[in-house]
Amino acid sequence: MVQPSGGLVRPDVSEADATAIASDHYGVDVVARELGSNQDRNFVLEAADGSRTVLRVDHPVFAESAREAQHLALDAYRAAGVAVPAVLPGLDGDLVQRWSEFAVRRSEFVAGESLVDCGYLAPVVIREFGALAAASVNALGGLAHEGLERAHMWDMRVAHEETLGLAAAISDAELRERVLAAAAEAQAALDVVAGELAVQAIHGDLTDDNVVGVRGDDSRIHPGTVLDLGDLSYGWRIAELAVTLSSLLHHDAARPVRVLEAVGSFNETAPISQPEARAIWPLVVLRAALLVASGWRQLEIDGDNDYARERIAGEQAIFDAATRYPLTEMTEQVLAALGFIGSPDAEGGLRLQAAVAVAPPTSTGPKPPLRALLPDLAGEVVVLDPGVEADALDAGKWLAAEAEQDLVDDAFVTGAAAAVFPYGVYRLTRAAIDDIDGAATWPIGTEAWVAPGVATTVATPVAGTVVAATTRGLLIDTGDGWFLSIDGAVPAVTEGAAVGAGDAVAELAASDDPRAIAVMLCRADAVSGLAPAILNLDGPAPGRAQFVAPERVAAWRRLTQDPAPLLSLASLSQRDEAGDELARRAQIFASAQERYYESPMQIERGWRHHLVDTTGRTYVDMVNNVTGLGHGHPGVADAMSRQIRILNTNSRFLYRELAEYSERLLALLPQDSELDTVLLVNSGSEAVDLALRLAQAATGRKTVVALREAYHGWTMASDAVTTSAYDNPYALENRPDWVHVADVPNRFRGTYRGAAGDTTVGARYAADLGADLDSLAADGRDVAAFICESVLGNAGGVLLPEGYLRDAYARVRAAGGLCIADEVQVGFGRMGSSFWGFEQSGVMPDIITIAKPMGNGFPIGGVITSKKIADALASQGQFFSSAGGNPLSCRVGIAVLDAMRDEQLQQNAATVGERLASGFRALAETHDIVGPIHGEGLYLGVELVRDRETMEPATAEAAAICERLRELGVVVLTTSERSNVLKVKPPLTLSAESADFMVAQLDRVLTEGW
């Protein structure tokens, strides 16, 4: 039976009727609650014991053969391992019951979570949807039944026809025209390949609304059981995937390219043919158009249908996302994702072959650079570098509004006649900071800038027909499926003119300022979607290239070509090579080496508290505490460069930098400090290693007491006192016998808990430490040293309980041991209110270890102690470090201290840190997953918990949240043994704007999902 166009009014069946049906036909006593549906009636039936089933009342238009086919499909799904609910027989044993004029079926209830309303979908979830669509077509591929022959409006083979019939119901005239235009364009693209699309049985409505979500171990909702076979019929095989893709669009409507993750996973087990690949996005657009038209029509005929009314906004979002980018572009995205190559044929359709190359102009020999375009040009042509790694854009110059103009002007200062910004080079100058999206950084044309005072004719490097000529340029049809755009010059020819390669087509008058001409080669089928600047007088400034965001580059590399060969220039076009770099690492990395992120970006530049990947995408850096001054600091770079040109040797020679730097470090200690000696090494691990040796030598003892859940380094000795199960799950099992592990004084998760300021908590932990010391002494293992981070960094910036460290130090010293403060992470102004972390506790250690921020990324470490303790090392021989304390390291260290003072970075840590912490505390008021906010200054931790009372760690959620934040432009990672704390320890340059950005994006993730 044919389902009529225009939608169906749902069967007139109430919840009371459903209750009666359950009793009369299934012998169950239940309470019925209606579920939403456009054209059927669905009810949840709940029994007194809480068990639930589902009752479906079909519209009479559906034939019995259709239900038979659906039952066969359920069997096929189960045989293929696709989860589906079973249909339950009635009292008479039949799967289909009759009530009044309606066919009724009762099915298992599938527990789970809604996917349609869950907000953001992670890439892994999108890929799983693609795999599920593939499993569906594979399961149903061999199914044949007369009930599959049914014609209905959701068969994508008639989607355009149905949209035309329903569109009149769209009362918004502008929307109606958009829907009709998009549907017509999509159908035209489909017509080219429709005859080559495979037909088989398909679900036809495999959407986020018809798949029950299951919460995974990673805390995300994943597609689980398939529901509702009401649209089961024969149809295009690839329509199964297209329908699924369309349903995913509204989850992140501003980024439709994201759903193509599903295309790749579908292709892995259900290989996509070339015609099917070209059909995917036209089908997505048609499905979206039909959803909008059908939704409006359903409300027109069934105004009380709340389900349909609630779906209107989502359907509109799907359509907006499906048509956000030109259809041609999205088709090329699909083809690129699948590795297909395509080009336009003479009729404007598409065929599969190698991309058409525009032939170079016929000439007797190669011309000098740019002379094929600007034949009167005399002088040098300079190719500019606006890229991510450009030397000329250091020290943040790329953020200046005039950065590109400065590059041009600098070229002309050297006497160049022209300067060129090349096609396809990701421009750092176009990057945006504190931005959730990647800015449009990839130019799809070449910009040629002409020096002031130069006048020249403009020639076409290819032959063709002028199809457009405006006040700002012209468009030439090359006749082979490509168009040449010359923008920024006054045309000297008219529309319709035939021109040959080398013919003058425009004029560029002399000017006091540099002028630009943009040259672009665009495929014929993309011209209308691209709207070249010369056809859009309100577009970019004349002569400027147009840009696309990194996610769109895969398509525009195919829709445009690099004009460089035509202009006798080297081709410099770039692509994102992060995947290649990842593969290189896989070949050389050990399995134990850590890597951030599931799909890491390739970072090649940093500035202050921003990281920049190779596509010009920026990220707020919330983790690089090593670079306390921020990335790319010019003062450090200059100091390093100057010193390496003058001298670098080892500390056994006499030079002033070693003493100068050491004196500067000592001057930063509290005034009552008796520490007067500095020993410089290369890293924090070495510093801890040396500190332990000093303590053992000075006391003549071996035993070192370390705290549980601590991290101190990777040398043999520093790793021995590293007790964190995060870094080593077996840490507590394989400590050497000279290490004793004491309880960690974590007032949130430890043995004793209490509010900030509760002095009893610290006292109890210190008393337990005292008991440990007594026990060690009784065993003949008198303590040599007690090592402790001044703030529990590995736990996520947890501040020590009030009075703990003062009491602990007193007990250790009373036992004859020395106190080591590990300041590698928390020192150097990071706490804001003090330069050193131990100052928070009002104590003075005997030995201080320092490293990370000392060199702003340059490898420097050190130990500060007293001469008495340091001299004890002589009993073990002389101390020497090849690179520790050399002139280069010391000069870098001095530059860091100068910058910290001059830029008031400690004060910034206090001010911005409090702003950031306040923002996190505000999030805790609205999001239950946010637990304690740890730390101070710019060493903070956001602990994520599933239950604030039990403090169950939200480990999987934390990892997923970090992945989502990266997509939104924030780099933050997890720490603690439970990996449930977001560690926030950015460069001390962090601005208030970037702090607010971080809080806003975390709020967004916690609101939308991860």
C-alpha cells in the first residue's frame, strides 16, 4: 500500500485505550504513557513491578506485508549481531494483534539514554554511527519480501518529489525558497549518478532518534539498540548512511564536516562505490529539505502533535547545517575522505579521473616570475612567508592588524618590484586567539603586490573567454572546466571577449601605495558557490585572496589549483601533516612514551600562553608550566642567541654569569633564610637526585621519607621517591628499601579530611608522620631526609593542610633529618602570593630543588641549600655537571628573572589566578560534576567527581572533557592518581581574556556534553 504524500494524522488511540489493549490482547495490567511519533502511536506500558514494554499502533495505511518484512528484518539484524528489540506475542501467540481498525504490536522495552537530545557527539560516537549504518545494510542486504516493495514518502528516491508536494506548508517564504532551491540542486546532482546506485532493503530511518544510547566506560553515550522499522523498504543502499548523517548534523550544526567521520567508518565494512560517494551529500540535503517540509506539513494537518512541534527546531538545524557550505564543496569533502579523485566534465557534471591541470601558456620559453601576469614588471619578485613558522612573525608580530602589510612593506624597502603571498600557505597572520573555531587561514588564490609608483598592464596567462568584467577585475572561462579570476585591476576587455595567453586584459595604474592583484584558478562547478570577489563587490578588498578554514581545505584543494606554475613561481601549497607526523612517531617511539590526545594536532609555534598548530589554529595553553614566561619570549631568545655566539663552556672555568645567576636566585629567598649555596644541573630530576645525595651525605643516613601520590622525576633516585600510581601503577610495590612512603596529607581524599583552615587535619597527618619516624628509628633506619612538594602538584594543586608542613619539618629535624622542598612545579612565582611554594606554609626547608620555569623551556635545574650541607658532598667526590651552570644556561636564567620582574608575572599569577579560580568555583554551583577547586595563583586543579559526597572520581569524563576542550581551542590535561583533575598551570602570562575563555569553554562542555 502506498503512503500518501502530505503526511498522516496519527491513529486516534488514547493512553486509556492502550491500557485496555495491553489487558485484552496481552493479559498484562499496565499503565500506558504515550511516546512521541509523527504518524503512528507509541506507548510505554509499565507494570506494577516496574517492568516496561512498548505498544505500537500502526496507521491503517501500512499493509500486513510490511509488518511481515519488518519481522524478517529483525531476525536478520539479530543474526548479524545488530541489537534490536523482540516483538512479543499476544495471548493467541500472534505477533500482530487487531484492535478496532488498527494493527497493534508489543515489543521489549530498551533501556538506555536518548541520543537525539544528548547534545555534542564525540568523533568516536559519530564513527560508531557510521559503523552501525554499515552493519544495517550488510544485515539487510540479502533480505527480499513483497512487503519491501512499499512506496512511501521517506524513500529517498522520491524525496525531491515529496518535498515539492509538501513545501507549500512552509509559511516562512524565505525558508520555503531555500528548501526548494537546495532540494532542486541536490536532485540535479543525484540525477547524474542515480542509475548507478545500488538498491536493497534498508532501515530507512536509522537516526539518533531511533537508536537507543548506551553509556560507555568513557562516560559518553554510544549508539546501541536499533528501533522503529516503520520505514523499512527497498531503497538506495547509500541512503542508509545519508539519513544517519543528516540526523547527526544538529548536534554541532556549525560544523557539518564533523559528521564525515561516519563516512569513513561505514566504508570500512560496507565499501562505498564512486557513484555512491557522489550521492551522499545530495541525499543529506534532500533528507534535510524533506524533514523541514514534512514537519511543517505535519503541524498543518495535526496541530496537536507536540512531538512534531518539538522537532521543528531540530529539523531546521539539520537543514541549516546540511546547506551551510556549497553542495559541491561537501561532495568534494566526501570524495576526499574516501580517497576518490574527481573533476568537472564539459557539461558541468562530474566524472572520476585525475584532476584537470590547466595547461601553461604557450611560449618560447619560461618567463621570469609574475611576468606572465604583469608583463611590464621590472625588478625582483619576493615570495613572502606569512606561515606558521615564519621567522619574520616572531614575538607576536602575527597578531598585529597590519602584519601582512608590514611583510609587504619590508619587501619593498629592500627594492623589490613585487611581493607575493602564495596560494595554499596557512597564514599565521590570519589566526585568531581565544577562538573556538579555526580561523580562515588557507588562501585559495595567489596575491601579487606591486611596489608603489609602478604601473603595468595585466595579462592573462591562459586563453579563454571573458565571462565577467566589473570595476575590480574579470573572470575567464578557460574552456576546460576551469575559470581564472583576476581581481584588483581595471579590465581592458569586455564580457564575451576571446583572449589568448599573454593578451593584455586589464590595467594597474601607478599609486603611492602598494596594490594587490589576486589570481585564482577555480573549478567550473564551484564558481557559483565560491562567489569570486569580482562577482561580489561587497567581498574582500580588491586584490586580496579569499580564505577557507582548515576543516574546509580538503575540498578546496580540489576545487582550486595553485596558480604558481602559470606565474613561474614555486608551488608552496601546504596541507595538515599531523597524521604523517603521528605515523613517524609511531615508528620511533617506545610504547611507554606518553602522547596527548586521541587525534593530536601538530604544534609548531607558541606565543605567550597560546599554541599554534600547522594550520594556524590557536589554543589557549593551560598546561605548559615549564614556559613560565610563555612561548617565544624575545628576551630569552635574544639572551640565548647572544650568549651562544660569544661563549659556552663548563662551570669549571671562571666567568661572571654563574655567580651572577646564583646570587640572583639567593636574593629571592625569604630574608631569614640561611641558605647560601647554589648547585646547578640540567633538570628537575637531576635536581632531586642531587638533593637526595646531599641529604644522605650530610646526615650519614640513607632513609628518605616521601609522600604517597608524589612525582619527583625519572632518574634512578628521583624515581625512587616518586610514588604516584598515575605515572607507575606499581609505584608502592617496588620502592627500594631506603625509601619510606608516608601518608599523603590530602584533606579532600586522604585519611583525614576537613575544611580549609582546620588545623586538626594537618596536625593528625603530622602526628602520623612522627609515628613513622619513630618506627623507622626503632628499626635502625633513622631518617636522612623528608621530601615533599610544597603544594601537592601531582594530586592537582592540592594545598597542604594548615600547619602540616611546619609540624612535619619540626618532627623530621627533631629526628635528625633534613627537609627537602620540591619547588620544581610550584616555585618561581606561580603561587602568586609568594615566589616559593613553601612560603605558603611559613617554613624554610634545608634543601630546595628547582627546574622547569628557570629557563622558560631551556633545560636548567638546580639545588639551593646551605654551604654546610653542600660541602658534605665532598665525601663522595667532586660535583660537576657538564651543562649545569654553563654561561648559556645562566644567561637564559638571568633573562627569565629579568622578565618576571619587568613584566610583573608573579602579580599576574595572583590576579588572573584568582579570576580563574572564581570562574571555576562558579561552575561548581551549576555543574554537579565539578568538585573541589584546588590550588592558588596559576597552579590550579579542577577536580571532577560523579558524586560530591563519595568523591567518586569522574576519570573517564575528565579525559573526554579534555578532548572536547581541545576542539574548542583550550589545551588542558588531567592529573592525580585518579586522572580526574584538570591541571591548570599555564604560562604566567595568561591574560584575563584567555582565563575567561577557558572558563566559558569548560562551561559549554559541561552544558552540551563531551
